[in-house]
Amino acid sequence: MASRTEPSGCSGRGGGGGGVPGILPLPLLLLLAAAALVPRGDGQNLVTEDVTVVEGEVATISCRVKNSDDSVIQLLNPNRQTIYFKDFRPLKDSRFQLVNFSNSELRVSLTNVSVSDEGRYFCQLYTDPPQEIYTTMTVLVPPRNLVIDIQKDIATEGDEIELNCTAMASRPATKIRWFKGNKELRGKSEVEQWSDMFTVTSQLLLTVGREDDGVPVICLVDHPAVKDLQTQRYLEVIYKPQVRVLQNYPLQGLTREGEPLELTCTAFGKPQPTEVKWLRVDDEMPQHVVVSGSNLLINNLNKTDNGTYRCEASNAVGKSSADYMLFVYDPPTTIPPPTTTTTTTTPTTITDTTATTEPAVHGFTRLPNSAEELDYGDLSDSRAGDEGSIRAVDHAVIGGVVAVVVFAMLCLLIILGRYFARHKGTYFTHEAKGADDAADADTAIINAEGGQNNSEEKKEYFI
């Protein structure tokens, strides 16, 4: 909002246009006279806001009154010339147009704003005492030209190039940002001021590689008067070839003696390679090797072909190469299949042949690929038969042992039973003979053999 309130007298410093400086026109004098008769009161307040506008656009200045008592409102320019007195425009500048006038507001628009219009505009209210406030108009000027200057239009891989982006005649000074693709880079900026305008130049140092070829470098302006103002340059980078050696045959596996070998050399660069050639490192190329452009062919490999084969490609930038190391292995050995076969049978084992027999495919069955596979199959069958017979023998032995143990335990139980049955009953001694017919216990003792009579016969003497 406005800054400061200053008391002021009557404004009439020059009417602008064709008016005479210091003399107010007759309609304005009449309005001032009428304003002098309006009742004045206390508590009047003027309200306004600062204005920021882009050059060439429209600015709106508003003078508002709180608690209006129909006092006269007028608007003055930075030279303190009256623009509007109530709804009358003394200043002969058609760019100023009345937007709204009432007892509480005076609103004026200014079209096609220029830098010369920047400054303080005063709102005055004719009260007792008079009141005055000012609003500041700020005019923004976007950059008029945005240019990228590149040191080298065509750069070589590994070079450091310099790019400069210039934004001219802006107000305030602009801020420049750099991007390579989507990555933001940091540059170094310098600001020069000419009168009320600023020119900014930003410098970017960039080391380029082959991956930068065709990538845009963007200069983006950050300024309050403009959005998304940018310019860009596409990098053009030349580089030496990139070489690769591909093995076409054999596609997989080892390179064996007697078999063919086919290699292809691929090279890509900018500019495109003009020459591609094959050579053998540290030795001469064998005579039976066929070289056709970027292809190398050996129809019948042998041990003398072992070595390193190099493909070289070159262009205006330089030369590159890729190596292929060849090692020729012995040819595969083949053993004829045996003429006789042995079969083993296991009487106690019955197998389901439908689960293990493979059906013939398209009228033929699968044969062993080599003698090793055949021998391995026979050995596997014999091992399977031996393992089956061993398992059968183990089961028979275990069953026999268990039967013997059970039989021994049964025999032991029978013998113990007969023994206990034989020794069960009443036991008689010789001392009890003759006691069975006695009437009572005393008579039995007397009549028993070995009783009293025997006691007499058995005499013991103690010395």
C-alpha cells in the first residue's frame, strides 16, 4: 500500500497539453470554487496501492476514500500535473482514461505504458486540512533479444567449448539459467547497465563427448516480466569409430580343428568410417583366410590359425580397433558302438516297462550319441541290477534272523513252562514219615520217624 501522507496545497502545476503553466483552466477553477463550499469533516483517509506493469501494457491507478463526505479527489502525475480532477481530465494525454469515479473512488487507467511513465503518482483529497498520498509505478522491461553464441559449430570429442547467452535491454537485470537436455548446468554471468536498462551475458564452459551429439543446450531467462523465454542450440560432436567384432559361426561352443569360422567387424562413428580392414597381430595373415570387406572367413581351421585377429576402422577424427583371440581346439573324438550287449535278469524283481520306455519319435528311436554314453548306460543298468539283488538279499537275511529269534523265544517259553509245572506241589521230608495217621500234633511228633527214638540214637557229647 502507499507509503507516506504529505500535506499539500492546491495542485495546479501545469495542466499539460496546451494549457499555460501556472494557470488553471476555467472549468477547473469553477470546480475548485464549488469544492470550497462543500462541508468538510474529520476522519477522511486516502488509500492506494503500488503498481507494477510490463512495458506496453495497461496500468490502473486507484485513489479510494474511507468515510467519504463528498470531498473532491484528484490525481497528479510524477511532475505534479493534474491528470484528473474529479471526473475531468485537464492533462491532454489520451492514454489516461477514467475507469470509475464516485464520492469514494477515482480510478484511472494508463495504456501503452513506457519507462518514462515510471515514478510517483499522487492522490489528493480536498479536506481541511488537505490530504495526499502517493503510489509508485514500476515498469518492467523484458529482454528484447536472447541469443546463444557458440565457440565451435562442430566440436570434436573431448574438446572444451564455450557458449555465451546474452539477454539485452531488460529491466530489472535478468537471470540466465543453462540446461543440457534435462540437466541444469552452472554458468558465469556479467551485468552491464546502459541508462535504465541492463544487459546480461552468461558464459558456459562445456567438455563434450560422443553422447552429447545432437543434444540441445538451452538458455532460459528468469525475469518477472516474461515466462518461458528461452533459446537453444543443438550440439554437433564428431568422434572416432567405435569397433566391435562379432562371431557369426560357430554361434556357440568351441572353435575346433576342421570346422569353419566366420567373423564380422562393425564400426560406427561420426563421420562414418571410410576404411575397415583385418590384420593378424604379430604375424602374417594365413593364405587360406578369406577377407571380404568387414567379414573374415576361415573354411578349415587348424592349429596354425591360433593368434589374435584385429579389425581397424578409421575416419577423419581418428582410428580405432577391436581384437579377437582365436584358439583352435582338437576335433571331437568318436567311438563306434559295441556289437554285443549283455543283459541281466532279476527273478524276484518285476518292473513296469511302460513307465521307463520312451516312445519312438517320427518313426525312429533315440540312439546313443557316443561310445561313452553307451558304456555309461550299460554300467548304469548293471549297477541298477546289482543294487536290486543286494536289496533282495538284505531283506531275506533280515527275515531269517527275525524268524530264528522268534523260534528261540518260543522254545525258551515252552521249556520254562514245563519246568515250573514239574516242581509245583507238596514237598515231603523223611522227618515227617509216620505222622500222617496221628490224631493230633503231639502224637504225630512222637510217631514220626526220626522222632524221640531217633533222638535217643543221635547223641551228642559236649566236651
